[in-house]
Amino acid sequence: MTNFDPGDVVLLRFPFTDLLSSEKRPAVVISPREHTNIHHDLRRARLDEPGAGGTGLSPRSVETCRFAKANVVEAACGTVSMVIVERRMGKSD
């Protein structure tokens, strides 16, 4: 199992309501590593395009995670299963 730390930027596969298809979306891990190791899920904050509200990622984070443009961290938080994590994209600072 992969370990994730707070601040890790991950790519998640969010299923649509029909559960037949999904869309990939980035998110920032906000749960401590211990939570992820015990429960096999992670708490995340959603990333979205500027203009959606929220706090912007630093230019370095945008470059490290290879985003095409700046993203913002939204207050929309939730818990997701480790099963939908595609990969780690980088680290926010």
C-alpha cells in the first residue's frame, strides 16, 4: 500500500452515478499518514480551476504537479477509498 502524507497531490478516479465510468480529478491529501494506514482511505480537499474560490497553489506546486494552469484548493473536503487513487502527482507547499 502506498503511503500518503498531508499535502500530497493525488489523481483520483471519481465515479459517475451510474458507476460505469469516471472522471479523473486532482486533490490534496489532508489526512495524517496514520489515518490512511489504519482506515485505508484518505481525506482530501478538492482542486479546481481559478475562479472557483479557494486558496491558490504556489507556482512551484503547479510546476511540480505538471498542471497546465494554476489550481485552487477548495473547501469541498471528503473521504475517499484508496481504491480510486490513480497516482501521486506531487506535493503542495
